[in-house]
Amino acid sequence: MTRAADALAALRERLQAISPTAALDAEVLLAYVLEAGRAALAADPGRKLDAAQSAALESLVRRRLAGEPVAYLTGRREFWSLELEVTPDVLVPRPETELLVELALVALERADRPSVLDLGTGSGAIAIAIASERKDAAVTATDVSPAALAVARRNADRHGIRNIRFLQGSWYEPLAGARFEAIVSNPPYVEAGHPALAALAHEPLLALVAGADGFEAIAAVCAGAAAHLAGGGRLIIEHGASQGASVRGLLQAAGLGDVETHRDLAALERASSGALPREALESAR
């Protein structure tokens, strides 16, 4: 039987060729097969893998070497300190997307019992994180994919989140004129044919690709915001690191003010936001 420490060292070496996080990937996969935490592995490096565990680990490693994300191999991913179910029907939640949660919580600081909309919820990561922090909020999450919504619902149930309603439809389609104090979205923003898509081949294209220029979904989210924001309400949208200036222009063209772009922990322009002026809503009445 193989010692855990030896298996871990071999895994790290094999995964270095395809993953910038080879050491972490190795620990997560070995811990998953052994049904143990990573801390437990470190505390017991002499633990042995039996034949069945070794075979299971080898199967997972081969899939990882073929480019499949670790989250799909284990069926879970942590986001905002919440363990979420992840399947190939949804995009793997990224750490940088936690910026949208942070910005939404700041925007809602003075709001009492706010209404919040998460467009294109996928796994439900953003909606669930906000709902878990603001239990007084009424959160709505939409997605065009029934399979993605099924994952999101299971994740909400897993964490006992009851202040979210899930609606199927494209962007604002199922909302019938409802207005929200905050709208958040991590829409597709990769242009069709972009070289980066090769490394994302296992993730759903519907959640990644947004037309020839990468702005199709962002433009739709921005264009519909004024009809669904409460006065003073804020749209917060994730985008590519080189798209900030264009997104600011789309927000302004949609009638939003106080437009700004926010950087992630890598100092990259990762999200932009804008607010609906209160007078804009009042004049429309």
C-alpha cells in the first residue's frame, strides 16, 4: 500500500505540467479520495491508501491531466467560506467573484430589508453569499438554464438559506417590472474564439461566451438595469480585466450615474457599478 506522503509528492510532480496550483490540487484530490481533511493528511503523512483508493485517485488524476477542473472532480468548491456543490452544468465559482459580494454588501449597508437580484446565478454562489450575510434581504436569482437552477437550489437548501427565490429565464425576462436595491451579475464576457477558451473546455460555454466581442451579455444586463433598479439602487457587474472602460460607457449609456470600476486582489479591473439616480425614477412616474 502507498503512503499518503508518497502519493502526495508523486501527484504534485505529475500535475505541475498542467496546473499552476499543482500542490493544492494534489492535496484536495488525495483528501477527497481518503475522505479526510487536508489538515488530517498533514497530521498523518504515514496513512496508507488501499488498492481501491489508489485506483480512484489515479482515475481522478487522469481526468485532471486532461484539463477537468478539480471542482468538477470533487463536486464541490468553496466560495465566501461556503462549500457549494459544483457540476459541469455551472461555472466553477472563482475567488475574484467574491468582490461582487463585497460590493453588494457595502451598497446595501443602509438599506432595511433590501431586495437583491442576481442575474445568471449559476451555482447560486453570489446570491447565497449575500443571502447568508443579509438574512433580512429578499434575494431573487435568475438563470436561463434549468440544470443550473437545480444546482443553485440544492446549494441554498444545503446551507438552510430560505430568503432566495429562483426564477428561470434570460436575464430580466421573468421579473415583470420588479425593482431592486441592488442588482449583481457575473455574466459571460469572453469573446467567441478567444484562445483562453481552450483551458475552459470543460465548463459550460453558455456561462462563458458572449458573442463575437464578449459584450453581448454585459450590454443586455446594463441596458435593462434602469427598468429594474429602485431609485438609488446599484448595478454591480463582473467583467474582463480589459473591459472596464467599455463597461463604464455601457453603464452611463443606460442612464446610470456614480459609475466606477473596482479592482480585485490582483489589482485588475474586475467589476464596474453604477446607480440609478433617484430623480430618474421619480420623473418616470
